[in-house]
Amino acid sequence: MADDKSPLEKLNENIAALSVIRDGDQVPVQLASLLALINNVDEEQMRKDLAGAVMVKVDDPDNPGKQIKKQKYADDDGEIVGTASREDIVVEAKGDKSAVTVGELIDASIAPHTAMAKLLDQYIKLALEERLGSSDSSGS
């Protein structure tokens, strides 16, 4: 089962994906993804994990005209059988606080890995410049 793999096993399976492709914020895309993967916060895993927290209102079979909340991705036995989408609401809006979606939780969880990828990238650049000598001799 994929959840039983160690961080090193996950990294070894995906190391070939490492490249220097960057997003619009100059973050190494694959490095950020691999950091998230080895820490079990990759998007696919989080969507599976959050599926049980997604609730929907349904008609109450015991009280006609009333509604109850039930897990959206659970079968009749209560087993989670689906994967949440980024648009699913996990926390409903209340008062002046807006609803929280699965996508917002994922983005907030992955953000530190994106920052770490950018930090590592910049550190490696600086280390290489120091070791090889900068092509820009601005006086260090």
C-alpha cells in the first residue's frame, strides 16, 4: 500500500521527476512536489484524507421535511469510498468567516514545501557561485 512507504522509498520512486523547471514565482516545481510527497502532503493523498470531512445535507428519512448532514464520500456502512475535490467545502461559512475548501487546505499545507524548495534552490545557487566563482564579479 502506498501509505506504508517510507519517505525515502517515496523519494526514490519519484527522483526521476526532478528538474530545473520553475513556476512563475521561480520555484523549482518538481522539488516542491517531492518535498510535499515525502512529507505526506501531496495533493492526491490530502484529497483522500479530507474526503471524510466533507459533509452534505440530505433529507432525513426519519423526519420528512428535515435535513441532516452526512459524509459526502461515505457509503452506507460509513466507509470512505471517494476522493474529495478541491471545490468541496470542509468548513461551512459562519458569520463573517468564509467557507474553507479542500483546495484552500491543500494550498496552505503545501506552501511551506514550496518555500523550502525556493530556499534550497537559492542556497544551492549561492553555494555554486561561491565554489565556481560568480560570472558577475560584483565584489564579494
